[in-house]
Amino acid sequence: MTAPTLVLTLLAPKEIEERLTDVMLDHAPTATAGFTSREINGHGAAAAYRNVAEQIRGRTRLIELTVVANKADADGLIAHIAEALPGRGITYQTGPLGSAGIVG
């Protein structure tokens, strides 16, 4: 296993949080490394409003999941999610990992 080199951030509709979490835990490298999740709001012209209430409020409810991984594991997770949850409006982005460790 190679050292983590990037941060993978996934954004998905709040309604699929449980299913997406299960799919991520089914991916062995991600389950081993662990990940974080939190609720967020999406704003702007590119936001995918799923109902009239979201359009009126001007925001859409999303779940954000963050994984620190190496490129191969991140690519494998993206492929795993694409196969398990196609067409669900899940987006992702990656960025370099500057450093990581345990304080103390």
C-alpha cells in the first residue's frame, strides 16, 4: 500500500447518504483508511435543485465525504461508486495532500 497523496472530496444528494456510505464501506481500501462526512448546502447557478422548496430557498442539501488516499485507491473508489450508484448526481474533486499525521 502506497502512502496517501491526495484528498478526494465527494458531493452527493443528501437523500443517498446511507447508500453512498455503504458503498464506500464496501470498498476495502476506503473502509480501512476511513473517511469523514458532513451535511452541506449547495448554492449557485450550477446547483442541481431537486424540488421546488430547494429552488425557493436557493440552496440544495448535500452530503460531503472526504477521503485521504493514494491515486490508485481514489480511482478505484470512484469506479466502484460509478458502478454501484450510476446517474445519482455524485460529483468529485481531488487535490494534493500537503501533509497528514497525528498531533501529539
